[in-house]
Amino acid sequence: YFDSLESFSKSKDDTYHWKFKTLSYGGSEFNIQFLTTFESKGNETLLIIPVDKNSKMNLTGRWDLLPDKGGTLVRFNVTLVGELPLPSFTKSFVTPLAQREVSKIFSRYITNVSKAI
């Protein structure tokens, strides 16, 4: 469902490595990768938790599955925090572009899940 996700793998210690396809902007390439764990809160909530909360690139989020008129309402919320390894001048105009591209990745995920349900 993440069409920009290059790989998603589980390690022996129940951590998950998310590796997205390389993004290119103005001659610079960015590799977006995260290490997370998942935590279930009953049957209704699944949390995405970063392994290293002090990392320069973190992904946190949650899926909430709620009863709704004989069906299920799915809520997905994700927060991406990251610092691009660029000089400040370049960072000032590349950061909004990168944020927009990452937002598109997650918007396409929501669209793809919606079509599959």
C-alpha cells in the first residue's frame, strides 16, 4: 500500500526497518529510513513507536479501528520528524519540497488502503 516503500523488514528483536525509495531534489538524493516497533493497545489501536527517539529521522503513528454503523472506521495518524543533511541555504527551500513529497507518500497509502477496503 506504500507505493514508495522499497522494503519493510522485521528483525529478530521485533524491530521493523522501513526503507523508502530514494527521493531526488536539485541534484541531492535523500534516503528515508526508519526503525520502529509496534505496540498493540487492545483490539482497537496499533502504535508505531520509533526505536531511537533521539534519532535525526523518526516516524511515530497509530491506527485506530473503531466500530462505525455496522462497519469499521479506520483512523491513521503519522508524524514524521527529520533533519535533512544540507547546508542551511539549501535546506530552506528543499525542506518544504521534501515534506510535501513525504506527505504525498502517506496520502497515497491512505488512498490505496481505502480502495482495498
